[in-house]
Amino acid sequence: MEKETTRNTYVLKDDAALGSVKIADDVVAMIAGLAATEVEGVAGPVGNSADATKAARKTAKGVKVIVNGKVVKIDLAINMEYGYNIPATCEKVQQKVKSTVENMTGLEVSDVNIRIAAISMKKEN
């Protein structure tokens, strides 16, 4: 028997003729985590692993989303690479996460709060 986990889901669209579209909060968290890693200077989300399959599963780790109606608040913990300007990089992450989540889900992002969890040193060859 498969273990059932509790997942919060939210209705994005409800059409009597076609049905409804729902999204789980951990999907919103995954989208936010992946968007953050696309910004230069971000080493990865908290708990990132070198193994690609594990990294995909852990992308939402360090991301908390709170959905209230059609508005979402995102708290994100990231690892940054050494040598990058923290305020400028975090502003880029906030913009990227906000636009990506809004474009992919149709939800309105009210806040993107970032916590720097670690600084990653690049390995010399």
C-alpha cells in the first residue's frame, strides 16, 4: 500500500464545462527553487546535491510557500557563490522567482524573502 502524504492544493482555474486546474504548494516551491538557481551567483538551494536526480528532489528544500487565495508569499534559503554582491544577486533572485512563479502559475507573488544559508567556494583546478 502506498503511503499517502498531505499536500495543500490550490485551485488555479475552475470551469464548469471543462473542470478545474489545481496546483500543489510543493510544486510552487519547486518552481521558485529552480528559478533561483538560474541566477548567476547562486550556488544552489539549501541541501543541494551533486547527483542530478537527488538535486531535483531537493530543489524545494529551503523553500516555503504560503498561498492565500491567489496570492503567494515565498521564503527561500539559498547558497551563494563567493565573490558575488549579495544585495544585487538577491534582488535578481527576487525578480526571477517572482516573474517565473507568476508566469507559470497565474498566482500573484506578494513577497520573496531570501535567507543566505551558506557561501560556496569555487574549487580551483
